[in-house]
Amino acid sequence: MSDKIVGDYLDYMKNEKKLRENTLEAYIRDILQFKEYLQENKISSFKDTTKTTIITYLMNLQKKGKSTSTISRNLASIRCFFQYLLNRNILDEDPTLNLKSPKAEKRIPSILTMEEVNLLLSQPNPKDFKGARDKAMLELLYATGLRVSEIISLNMDDINLDASLLIVRDDNNQRVIPIGRKALKALAYYISNYRSNIEEGKEEPLFLNYSGKRLTRQGFWKIIKQYTKKANINKDITPQTLRHSFAVHLIENGADIKTVQEILGHSDISTTQIYSFATNNKELREVYNNSHPRA
């Protein structure tokens, strides 16, 4: 098993592929885990990897309780790796050829009711830095439907308070999202009290931790968990839950699916349509409960 081949591939992925940071990390992790599996099973070379080997590996992931989406991503990672080996004449055949990803179930996303959203967003007390920061972050997350990676990547110059807009930058692309009045008020308070003294022309993170560094993904998750517990909401709430809730509530209140797609930054509208399905499903349940004699 050549460490150099894997090392060269990882360098290629980092430098040549235009992937989101989270996607890149997942692809790299998948390949390192696959390499470890091959070593454990005494497969000493990638040339000895067969279609059966890969299928067995994916079944192994299934036995470990990995989700369909995780298994599909692993196959995509492995396929990308073997395509790389094939293109560099390290291999003559691609063992992933004609291997199909398991069909993912379309799950209805977990969402909060408006009452639960209001309860959660009312928890931070903006009397100090942490409270003002947390209030601004949670209000902004629900107001814009940002991914957690996007909200912690925001810089000061991505926010335009006067125009009530924020800019989300992704590689060479960017999208502009309006900010609602409540989120705008919380942001303005946080910025004027805790982020007003910044260096001109320097990339300044919008949301900081206690050390004055950019808030991390793990830090943000802890904040969500803290306020979920404080609000005594009996649901597993993550940053993604607020993103889901934002999308479903928009559609429930008349927003068209195309607009929601653009705000969320989905490249494929079918990804956004699951939120429409969640809305329709709720309406069906309400009609059933109100109409069926034994509902």
C-alpha cells in the first residue's frame, strides 16, 4: 500500500478540486478509512482491489450502522480516487465501474414549530458579549437559513446593515440574502457594542469566541445545545434544524420553491423540494385529522 500514492492524491484533492471544506474533509477521511480497511484485510496494493472488495467494504459500513447517504458518499470518494489512479496510469481498470450507490431515502427534515423557534431565540440575554453574540447568531441563522459553515465564515464586510443584506461567499460564487428586522436589530446591537473597533482592510471574523478568534463549528454546536436545554425543548436541535425550519416556514407562508433554493444555495432544486414535501405532508395530516371519523 503506497503512502506516496495516497499522499499525492490528497494533495491533488486539496489543490485541484474546488470542493467545500466540509466535503473535502469527508472525501479525505473516507479514503484514509478505506486504506485502513484494505490493510486490515491484507490487501497490500490498490491494484489488488476488486469490485468485490469494495462491495464488501460498503456492506461492512452498513453493518456498522452507517446511513445510506454516508455509504453513498464513501462510494463516491472511492470512485473519485480510482479515477485519479486510472488517469495517472497507475491502474488499468476501475473496480468501481458500474457500481451503483444505494438509493437514499428521502427523509422529511426535522423542524421546529414557530412557538419553539421563538422560545429558542428568546434564550440568549444580550447583557454581555456572549449573550449579544449568541442572540445575533441564532436570529441570523433562522432569518437566513445559512449553513453552520457559512455563518462561522462570515466576516464583518459581508454584512451591510444599511441595506439589510449579507453576502455569502463560496469559492468564486456568492449569493446575497436579505436580513429580517429582528436579526438586523440583534446584529446591529452586537456589532456596535462588541465589534465596532476593527482594523480597516483586515479580514475580520463577524463572530468570535472568548479568545478573540473565529468561532468554530464545534463551538456553535455547543451554543445550540446549551440554549435547547435552557429552553427545555424536547427535541434534538442542531444548526441544521434551524435551517430546515427556516425553509419550511418560508414555503408555508407562500414563498416559491425557486426563491428558497436561491437563498439556501442549493445547486439542485430537487434538494429544496423535500421542504415542500414536508409542508404538503403536514397539510395532509391536518386534513386527515380533521376529516377522518376515527383519526
